[in-house]
Amino acid sequence: MFKFIKQYAEKMDHAQVYPMISLVIFFLFFVVLLAYVKKMSKTHSSELANIPFTEKEESTNIL
């Protein structure tokens, strides 16, 4: 897939290095994010999922 994109970008008249760099950064960001989510423990993900509920409960207790 990357080879296809690279060949397509080379055929463009004003192909620069910057579009390829931005594509690589964009792709790597989501690959790293996916790896982080896959390695995350179930307890940590459930804590993150319950953040809106716990903050709401704490704010009502303060008032």
C-alpha cells in the first residue's frame, strides 16, 4: 500500500518531500496509538471509561 502511494506521489508534477513526511507521521501516530491501546490493561481502560462518572460524583459531593 505504501509503495502504491509513493509511486502515485512521484508521478505528481510538484511532489515534495513534505507530503510523504506528513503521511508517515500520520500513519505512525495511529500505529503507536493502536499499540498503546492493545497493551493497556483492562483495569486501566475501565478506570478511563469511568472518569466522567467519578468526576460528576465528586463534584456533587463538594457542593
